[in-house]
Amino acid sequence: MTPQLLSAPDPEPERKVLDFPLPPPGSMGPPAEYRRLRQECPLAKVRLPMGATAWYITRYDDVREMIADSRLIRPSINDWPPRPDRAVVDDKPGLITMMEMDGPQHAALRRALAEPFSVRSIRRRLPRIRRSADRLLDAFADGDRPGDLVAGFLEPFPLLVMCDLVGIPYEDREYFLPMADAALGALITLEDGRRATRWLREYISAQLDRKQREPDDDMLTELVRECGRGTLDDESVVNFGLSMLVAGYRTSTMFLADAVVALLTGPGQYARLRDDRDLMPKAVEELLRYVPVQNGVVVLQAVEDIELHGRTIRAGDAVLPVLAAANRDESVFDDADWLDLCRADNPHLVFGRGAHNCIGSHLARAQMTVGLEALLDRFPDLRITDGREPAWDDASPIKSPLTLTVHW
Ligand code: HEM
């Protein structure tokens, strides 16, 4: 059973609890505090916007170790963030994704997914991914000028690619997107979260029934076959489907959108990549390192006491390894705050490490590469419309533009 999060009294009340660091309003960040925290307080206690506290880890070496440490588990989204109404306990299945799975069940699912998510399989799909990008950009170019690139391309593209690969009907997005948001939203009541979780499970189960009746060339069909062979159980496949609905596209959207903002606002960066496509592989790795989306989005929970930098993380405490802070650690990356599209040595941690590292990393890289190539080809003179700075959600720690108004 998951230990009750954050219920124990703070054993170190004399130490300062910081407010959750946020990027400067109206920008993608990163929060200015990261540099100071890395230098002076690498294990800091922070108060999150919803009132709970957690340990914040900002140094590269610590994040690298902690994210792969088996003494830290991933609490279910239903257990995090803690909500005032969490006293209402029931034992209905929660929103279990791959991240909360463990042991042989998790290992079997990872094995079944290794081939379809491999570099080789994703490479085979590149022409298809490019066609999806071009189709969306055709429609965008036919629309009004200026246009919102977030709504027209940066949001739909990763969703379309994921749906096509996994076998979730893209046409159903109006139905499942609000539910996925409700299940993930921090401000919802537990009751709303439960209802959304139930709908999502029913939706994925219905998709699996359909794959059994009408097999297709996609991942869900292949996983249903694996169930038939007895190598996977139904529950694991449902969990995979839920993982795709809540984690299989939105991170890519945010990274791609921030990457485009970084290229368009960094002096000469967009033109540089447009004119030297050989830079693309290094540029993609550098953009993944540089754009600070992951401000404490991986939530871990200690299952035993852990000593770090002379302090004790108690069993049950929440721990946030801040990937965006680790990726700007100047002890690992020269000129860490500089977007260097030619950076050669780039051991960033953007896809995590260990048993739960990102299984979609090759797909994410392909989406960013193909998405940028399609944009550079179609709109060589793309620019942010004068006087229409990107809009950001300043209250959210996860930064990507809500709108990006562009001319071409
Ligand atoms: C730029 C885009 C992406 C980034 C930066 C990213 C990052 C991450 C990170 C850091 C984790 C590890 C979380 C942890 O340790 O708890 C993770 C896990 C995961 N990611 Fe991604 N991701 C991206 C795109 C994708 C895509 C496109 C897919 C699939 C379509 C995907 C599927 C998953 C899944 C299923 C897991 C859980 C794996 C497990 O628990 O075994 N991700 N991702």
C-alpha cells in the first residue's frame, strides 16, 4: 500500500520551506532560483501550489541517482497531489499508468513494447510522421494570417502521431482529451477525478474489444495478441492505453512548442537550423536539454529513509527531481543557459533513467525532428507576429506557450 503522503510532522521545522519556484511571469523560464539552489541548497523543502511540501532536488548528479533509485516509487496520480477530500477512501481501481506499475508485470509490458518503440520501428514510420506534419501545415497555411501555431500544429501534431501509432482514434479526441485533463488536473475534486478515471478505463477497454474484432497495424492490436498468447494480462494493456492518453503526447507538444519559441526568439537560431540541416540531430538534443518544461513534474515518494547532503528524506516524503534544473547544471554543461545548437557532449536527463525511463524517447525525438523539418521547409521565414508575444500560464510550473501567433 502507498504510504500516506506528507502526513507526518516536519522533522526539520527550523529549516526554511521555500515556495515552489516558478519561472518569471510571461516567460518559459527556468526559475531564477535554480542556480542558487544547486549551489547553496541542493536538497530544499518546497511548498507546492496546492499546499503540500516536498523535497526539491536540483543538482545533476543527485537527480541522475534519485530518478533511478529503487527506494523511491512513483505514487499514483490518485494519491498525488494530496487533496483535502482524500479522507474519502475507496478501493476502486485508480488511474494506474505504466509509471505506477512495478515488478514482473511492468517488466513484461516493457518487453512487449520494446520493439514497437525501438529506433528501428520509429525510423520505419518517419515518412508517415512527415505526412501527418505536412497535412496539418497545409491546413494551417490555408488559414488566416497571422495564425496560432499552437492550435494549428504544435498541439495536434504529436497527438495525431501517437494516435496513429498506438491505434487510438484521433477523431475521438474531443471525447478523451477533456477526461485526460480532468484526471490529471490538480484543482479537481476527488469525485471528478474518479469519474474521469472510470470513463478513461471504459474508453480504453472498448478500444481493446474493437481491436480484437477488427485487428489493425498498431500497438494496441499487437498487445491484444500478446494477451492471447498469455505473455501479458488485460490489466497491463489497459494501463498502457491510459499511459498514452495522459503521457503519450502532451509532453511532446510542450517540448516542441518551447523549442519553436526558443528558435524564434534566440538571435538567428531559426535561420541557422533552416540553412544547415546537418545540425538537426545535435540541435534536437540541445533543445530537449535547454527548454525548461520539467519543473518538478516527476513525483517520487520515499519508501525508506534516505540520507542526502546531511539531511534525511523520511519514508513517505515526496521528492521532486527537477530535470529542468539538472539539465542546466553548469558543472556538467558549459554555458548551460546558452542554447548551443552544435553542443557535442550532451548527457541530458530529459527522458529520465532506470526502470521507468521514457519508453517513447525515440518517438519524441522523431516528432521533434520531423516537426521542425516540416516547419523549416514550409515556413522558411517564420516569425512571431510583432506585438503578439506568446501567452503563458504563469501559475503553472510546466511551461509551454498557450498561444504562439506567427507570420510566415
Ligand atoms: C519530449 C517528449 C517527452 C519527454 C521529455 C518525456 C519524458 C519522460 C520522462 C522523464 C519519463 C520518466 C518518468 C519517471 O521516471 O517517473 C517518461 C516516462 C514515460 N514516457 Fe515519456 N517523454 C516524452 C514523450 C513521450 C512519448 C511521445 C511517449 C509515448 C507515446 C511517452 C511515453 C512514456 C511512458 C509510457 C512512460 C512511463 C514508462 C514507465 O514507467 O515504464 N513519452 N517520459
